[in-house]
Amino acid sequence: MTGTRRRTAANPRRRPNGADAGASAAGPAGDAVCLSWPEVGTFTICGSRVVDIQPAPGAAPETVRLFLRGPVAAALLRVRGYLVLHGSAVALNGGATCFLGASGWGKSTLAAALEDRGHLPITDDVATIDMARSPRVLPGPSQLKLWPDVLCSLGEDATALHRVHPQLEKRVRPIDHRPPAKPLLLRRVYVLATAPALTIDRLAPREALVELLRHSYGPRTLQRVRREEHFRQCARVASEISVARLRVPRDFARLAEVASLIEQDSADAS
């Protein structure tokens, strides 16, 4: 679902949302977790709080803030016991439908297309799941982060929207309505892939587990944070929730077709 975009090298200052680009993690050592990016800074989490931020020399304040709100916040949520996936989620049929994939795979694009069809986005890029009872997706910020070509395909002017970061063309599209006040029950998970034909294939629990681990937020950066609990959480989602591979063509003209198929498939889970 992506068009041609200008991307830069794997440099944290040029790719502010690259949680694993040049990152290292230490801990937990005692009660502390330390995350570090050479060109961004070092962040220390102790207990359930970020207790120390040491920006790298020359790091732009907006870059430090983006990492604090992205991978550092994800680590903090993981320390607090939540399952954190690299995904976007939309409210469909009374529950949450989550799209997983790496950057540029179309998670936010599908969320935007479904929003245009009347379905409320719940969270973008970072899907936080409360595993205390049945898996439930926590609401995130009321915005979607979209590339200019995606916005153009949706009939919007990218130049009228703020950039995610001064060095990125990606824009922030506000969501018209606030996300749900409470977490929504997770009903469907789609792992995105590209293919000429539009298909949905259910994954067996073992395959689903592999994909959930693969698309956990910042898998290398956060691999030492509550590792065993994280594995158990992914295994539980794989066994309790319908996980499918959603293959979509790289063609914005077919966005409505993709969204319609998701609506039909998600209706079966209600």
C-alpha cells in the first residue's frame, strides 16, 4: 500500500521513529532499564518511570522528544506489563482490529482508509495491549502519521499538515474524533504483506506467534525487558485471537477494495 518515497539511511536523526536503528539496551540491571542511541541520547527507566534523560551532544530537542514518545515510551509500557506491538488499530464491529508490519508497510494507510469509511482509529504505529483479562487495545494519540503520497491518494493536501519531524516528509493527520475512552477488546490481527492479489490467510498459532514476536515494537532494543513475560503474552494472543496474513497490492487505487474486504472479514469476529 505504499508509493515511492524518499527515505534516508538508518540514522536516528534522519529516521526519528527507527527504534532499533543504532540502538543499544542494557538491563534490566536491578530495577533499571537503559536505552541508548549514539546520535540521540541515553534514557534510563527505573521502576515504572523515566528517571534520567541524557541527550547526545548536538541532538535536536525535537528528535529527543520523538524518541522519548516512541521507543522509550514503548519500553516503559513494557516494563509496566503491557504487550507492545508495532501496529496500528481501528475500531471495527465493537472491537479492535490491529494491523502489524514494519515501517512503510501500510499500517497507517489502512487505518486512514478505514477512518474515511467511518471507523475510528484507536492507535497508530504503537499498539499497546492490556493482557490483564482478555487482550484489549489501549487508545493512543488522536492522530495518524502519513506520507504525502498516501494523503494525496485520500484527496488531502499534505502541505496543510505539520511534519512528524523537520527532516521527514511524513505528516501528522489529526483524527476527527477522540479515540475510545476505554480499551477495546482485540478481535482481529492482520500481518501485512504485499502481493499482486488481495488475499487473507489465517495463520496457525505457531505461525502467529512468530509474527507477533517479529512485529513487537523495537524487538532488538527491548529484547531484555521482561523477555519471558513478553513471550507468554504473544503466545496467548496467538492462541486466543484470530491472526491472519493480509496480502495487498501496492496500488492506492485499490484502497477501497482492501478496506471493504477488511470490513467483511472483521464482521465475522463480532
